[in-house]
Amino acid sequence: MSIHLLTGDDESNLRSAVTELVHELVGDGDRSLMVDEFDGTEYGLREVVDAAQTPPFLTESRVVVARGIGRFVAADIDDMKAYLADPLPTTHLVLVGGGGAVTKPLVDAVKAAGGVTRSTSVSTRGRDLETWVRSRVEVKGLHLDQQALSRLVDWLGENTSVLDGLLDTVAAAHSGRAKVTLSELEPLLGEEGGVPPWDLTDAIDSGDVARSITLLHRMMHGGGRHPLQVMALLHGHYAKMARLDGSGAQDPESAAAALGAKSSFAAGKTLKSYQRLGVDGVRRAIGLLATADLDLRGETGLEEETVMEILVARLARLAPPGRRSGNTRGRRAG
């Protein structure tokens, strides 16, 4: 007997995790006899409980899967709470999030029953993302050399939901290979995925014009962000720096207090950027944002993408020359 509660903010990743868990629970058994699934908006938890309380037929255990349980509120879960207080020893119960946040009383009841709660959400921060990608590569029975793995992590960006499909394609194309190399992986990659906002702001703050523009393109194309959304992100980035002006903040903790932020790490990054640019640099940045905002609204007739490229290049060039990184030649920003 086991009880599992799986949640996550990406439907594709969540479904993959459920599929793998059910496969593990079924093992060598007959899925048609063992698995009972509930999905959609029509079923109630009473039906799930009835299935969970039904002894197995011609098998040693049963697997009951209920998807989209986030739609149930506290008033709906009395039957499930009663079952979890005395679960059937031959039933594996798999509760799957979706349809809203899973109500806390249900989460508490699962934990009290000794159940396993697991989030399938993926952090897109560097090492966390690489660790997750590496684990998915292993699950698929693949072996990628380090160059291929690093390229895959960079290509993926925020679009974690496409990874399993891509790995299935790699497995089909290179079945039985001891190790898949970068040259073998590259032809299978399509358009690069979006990137988190801090990747773009970090590149701008470091003065790397070429990388900043590359990441801008990924945010707008791979990530599907409208130029005005990117503008809002950049405005927020520099507005935080402006709030440090006159605050007297000298370390991450005092910067977090001045910004009203919970994370001293993020506040520390903002403080370093503010100290790097200085008051005049932050003011120039806000002026560039204001000009670009007007340009996006038709002031000059330039294409939206051109406006954003010019803006990002100019912001990156605000970094003191000695602190710039990467190749800053190429595109003309004006």
C-alpha cells in the first residue's frame, strides 16, 4: 500500500511523473486489471474512495489515480480524509494536482497517512536545472557527454516541458549508443527555449552586449514574451536600483531591508549593480527605458524588435568599460 500526492506548475512534467510512477507501481502486473483512473471535471472524490476501497481482482494490488484534485475544496474531501485515516492495504493511491491549488487539509491528511508528497516543478536556475536534466537523461537510459549536456541545458532555458519529447527523439535516433555527443545532439534541437529574466539582467549588468541581445531574442521568441513585458521586467530591475539611492545600504541584508525584499541574495545582486552603475548610470538607464517605451508605442516607427535590441545594447554599454565582458562589437546601438 502507498499513497502519493504529486503537484507541479507544468502539465507536461506532471503527467510524465505520474506515468513513470504508475509504471513503477504496476511493475510486471496487468495494467488493465490493476489501474483505475479518474480525470476530467465530472468525477467526485467519493468515486475515488470507492475504487480505493475495492479489493484487487486476480492481482495482488490495485492502483487508483485521481487527476486534477486541485478543483476540490475543503468541504469536498471528507470522504477522502476518512479513507486516508484507514487506507486499504492493497491499494496504491495516486492523487495528482491540477485545476487549482490542492487544499491544505488534503495535503495534511496525506502526510498524516504516511503518504509521499512531491512537487514536479523545475527550478530553471543553473545548477538546479542541470541536475534535473541529468536525472531525466538517466531515466530515459541515455548517456550524453558533458558538452552535449551543457548545450542541452542552455538550449532548454525555461521550456522544461519539451525535454522529455526531445529525449525520446534522441533515444530513437541514437538507440544503443554508449554516449551521445554534441555533434549528434545539435541537429535534433529546434528553436532555443526562453530564459528567465535574471539571465538577461545579469548579462546587461556585466556589459556583455552580444549575449544580452541573444538572450533578449530568446525571451521574445523562445519564451514568447511581448516587448512590453520585457520592458516591464527591465524597468523593475532599474527601479529597484533607484530605490537604493540614499538608503545607505552597504550589504545584502541592509539592501533587502531597504527594498522590502525577503531574499538578501537577490537584494545583494541589486546592490552590486547599483554600485557598479552609480546614481548617474541608473538615471541614464531609466531615461533609456522611457525613450524606448515611447518608441514601442510608435514614436519613431521602428520595429519593436529593433527598439528592444537598441535598448538592451545601450543598457549593457552603461557598465563601466573595465567591467564589461564578452564581445561588445557587432550590432550598432546608437
